[in-house]
Amino acid sequence: MARRWLVSAVGRGGADQRGSRVGPATDRLASEDAADRQRSVMRLAELGSAAQAAVPALQYDDDRWVRGESAAALAEIAGPDAIPALIRAVNTDDDPEVATAAASALPRIGPSAIPALVEALPSGGCIAGQGLAEIGSTAVPALLAVLRIPPIRGHRMARIGATCAVKSLAPDTTATVQALMAAMEDSDPGVRWHVLDVLRVLENNRVLALPTLLVGPR
């Protein structure tokens, strides 16, 4: 059975804003039909912050499609308060599609999700990296900082995730090349291959990386 991911970390504060549609949609989250539960989650997401009262009912589900839809709903309903629950889904859900859905939901919250996504890189890898890429250029400084960190044990997935994001954003700057060159000092050949993959797509600053590109990974 796929691991259920709790959303109890989502704040429950604020006034109860149950509208005429919140109650019925929340009640249907108890349906035995997964498709019906998924439709209910979508209806709640459309209500946005007015559906705060439904958050406790979105605590977990055995169906991966419902969990994936709930990730998007939480971003719409709870905003920044949903970050801990979404990060937990990125890091721990057994289904990669659910983890990806959670990572894709975080950019909807905005730049405030950047620190949490960076923390998720060591376990989330390219899934967390894609979430950072979807936030856009605002995430670039944090990504380059990850690449500049001296190689340490357990940092492999963080560097790979950062390179995935940098490749998507393609910030063709001197600072980008310098950070990638620093990451080339990693002893893991997988990390170095990912770095080279990014260096090859750069154009304006490729000359800075020519010595590395000619030698290839060690």
C-alpha cells in the first residue's frame, strides 16, 4: 500500500469560512469511490481559502490520484501553511507521481517555498529541483549556492537536483558556470555527468567551461 502522507502540519487557524459548497464537498471525501473523492478535492481547490475548514478531512488517502490532487488543492487552500505537508510528500510518498505533484504544487505558493524545496533536494533530487525550476529565476541564487557547497557525504542528490533545475532555467551567466565548475569537484561520477549535461547547453559562457568539457568527467 502506498504510504499515506499526512497534512496535519497545515494550519487550521482562521475563521471557519464554510460556504454552501464546502460542507457537501468535504462530506464526499469519505466516499468509497476514489474518483468521487478526487472530484471533491478539485471542488474544494476551486474554493481556495474559503475551504480552510476542509483541511482536516484532507489528511490522507490510500489512492495515489487523490493524494496527487490533494497536493494541488492544499497549495490553493492553505497557501504557505501547506509547505510542510507538501515537502513531506516530496520526500516520503512512495509514488513518484504524487511526489512530483507535490513539488509542482509548491511553486503556486511562490518564492516562500524556495527554502523548503532546497532542504528537500537531498532526498527529492530532480523532483524537488523541478519545483524550484517552476518558481523561476528567483530560485537561481539558492540553486547556485547548493552547487558551490564543497562535496560532502550525502550531498549527491542535492547537487543532481540543483543541476536539473539549472538546466531547465538555463541561466547562462558567469556565476552559473563558476558554480557548475565547483560542482565538478564532486567525487561522484553521476553528479559530474549531470553538471556536464548543463554546461553543454550553455552558449554565451561556454568558453569558461571548455577545459572541463574537453577533458570530461574524471
